[in-house]
Amino acid sequence: MSARPGAVAHQFDDARQQREAAELGMWTFLLTELMLFGGFFVGYTAYRHAYPEAFIEGSSHLDVLMGGINTGVLIMSSLTMALAVREAQLGRRKGIIINLILTIVFGGVFLGIKAVEYSHKIHEHLVPGPNFVLDSPISNNVQLFFSFYFAMTGTHAFHMIIGIGLMIWLIFKARSGAFNGEYYAPVEMVGLYWHFVDIVWIFLYPLLYLLGRH
């Protein structure tokens, strides 16, 4: 069976070749993203070993419950994203849209909780910089922990915002009937991106929130 007219770009022989090219491009892109977060993880690990007490103290100021709820929310978003891809493979327009909307809602809940966490840190003067205040003899090193916290979670949140934007675009495409059982690569590629973002958080949560909590 051939792909529907217009689904295959002129530079490709068929839908399969186009999908394979899209997969290669997405995995290459995710590799560069892995290098970005990998740099954060390496730096974090090095300084955590250099200042273990400060990092444990900094982690004690994070809300484990909020972080845990966000972890559950992202796991649910991965499920709905996977269901959206499955619905696309089956050519079910309504199913694609519903599951993409659910994924966006879960992503919005995550970002909302993260905004609440950030507001608490601002109120507590725990944002690195001239206004950082902590009554501790190792406050400078604790500030280093929060530098990693905001850099890593902020970068992660930015990637989530991009993912939500892509899903909104997919919803408009799905409404116009752009996807069917033979052409669903955009949904699948955005799904790969979203799963990657979710996996990054699975590593961030224990590294940042669970230090010294036995």
C-alpha cells in the first residue's frame, strides 16, 4: 500500500524511507541532548563528591512530596503519549487528539508544581545570587547545590515547554486528518522526545531530592 498523497516528501522514495530518516534525525538530536544533560550530571557528581554535606543540606530544603507527585505525573504523561502514538498508528484521529490533550494537561500540572516550588525558593531566599540567604557555615557550598538545581530543573522545564508546543502543533495536524496508519512519523518522533524528557526527570528526582534521606 502506498502512503496517502502528500504524506511523503519529494526527496524520499516511500513512507518507510521517510520514517527511517525521521528516526535517524530524532535519535541524533536526542544524542546531542544527552550530551547537554550529561554535562550537568558530570558536573553535579563531581561537586557532590567534593561537598557532600552541603549538597545533603541543600537537598533537605526541597519538597520530596512535590517532586514525587511530579514524578508520577510525568510517568502518566509518558503513558498518554505512548497511547497517542498507538492511536496514530491505528489512524484514529479522535484518540490521537484526546491523548495529546491529556499529555499536555499532565505536562502543565508538572510545570505548575515546579513553578510553586520555585516561588517557595524565591520566598526562602534560596535562589543563587546576591540575595541568597542561608544560616549555615557552609552556605556558599549549599548555594552551589542550588545552582545545579535551578540549572538542571530549569533546562528540563524548558524542554517540556517545547514538547507541549510540539503537541499543540500535532493536535492541529491531527484535526486536519494529517495522520493515518501509514503516516504517523511526526507523532512518533514527538513521542520519543517526550519520553526522553521524562527519563531525564527520573534521574533528576533522586539526585536532587533524595540526598541523605534513608
